[in-house]
Amino acid sequence: MRHFTLEEWADFARNVASPENTGKMQQHLAGGCGSCAQILETMKSVAILGSREGNYEPPANAVRMGKLLMASQKPKAVKKRIPEMWPLVFDSFMQPAMAGVRVALIASRQLMYRKGNCYIDIRLEQAMDASEMSLIGQVLDTGQPGRDPGAIPVELLSGEKTIAGTATNNFGEFQFLFPVASDLQICVDPSSESCVYVKIPRLVPPSTDLM
């Protein structure tokens, strides 16, 4: 009695064996070959495990973002980059404060930078006496509504030192939580030759009285 190979039983378990082989293998099993029946059960288990592999694959966008973040941590080759400073077009501190409001549990400042149809919206927040502050931002391009704003690298710098890195989500949003620092700026798409920089003013102006 001819026994079939592991490869042939693997094809049989995955329903990709040739019709001729399939018929012969079914007859072989019907003849009561216990060893081949056991091999087939093993191959079926392997086929089931293989079919589930796709369930463990991370989303493509998460893989792309992870690669961008890993790349931002590697030493970059020295190359000529043209920093593009975007102007500030809105600052919530320039708006008149509500009468009688002198104390706030959370200091916050809303900022917006613009060039053409592109905007960078930023909100700074810090709870009183907290050692950390948060920065929530969004990159928008109103001139290209169909453009994918996700997975754009963003770096937070204090002076010339990068203190945090992330990437935008599918809505162009990004967020940092970091120790209180000075001389802050955001660099958007630092991997490009024409990276965008925006300077972040102090969260609380020197003249502000929170007491």
C-alpha cells in the first residue's frame, strides 16, 4: 500500500490537492490507514493555525507609523534642510479675558499657525503646580480635503534638542505630554528637506497673575 507524503497531505488538508490525488487519498483513508489519518489531522490543525495568521497582523497604518517613529530615533545623516517658519495667526492670549476671571485651575493657550491653505492648530495646557504640560495639535490642509493627513512625523524641541517625537493620526492630530520646558518649537515632517517649524510661546506670560 502506497502512503502519501506530508506535502501531499498538507495540500489535501488545504483543499489544493489535484482532483486525481484527492480521489486516491480519500480511497486510501477509506481503506483504514491509521498513520495517514493521523498525519491528515495534524496537517488540518496546521492549516487552521495558518488561516488565523492574518488576525494577528497589525493595521497597515500602525505599521507605517511605527516605522516613522523608529526612523525618527535613529541618527540622521547630515543633510541640508530648509526650515520654514510659519507665522502665528491666532493667539487666545490676545483675546480679552472675561471680567472678574483671575484664577484658573488649568492654564491653557490656543494657537494657530497658517501658510496658504495649511493650518497647524495647537493647544497648550498645564494644571497649576503640575510638573508636566500637554500639547495637543492638528495639521489641516483645507486646499486638499482628500489628502491623507495621517502618519506625518512631528517632533517637539526645546531649543535645538528634540524632547519628544510622534506622528499624526488619520485626522492629522498629534499629542505630547512632557516636563515643563522653555524655548519650545514644533517641527512637522522633519524627514523632508522643507520641514515646517512653529515656535511655541510661553504658556503663561510674565505679566499674568494667577494668584
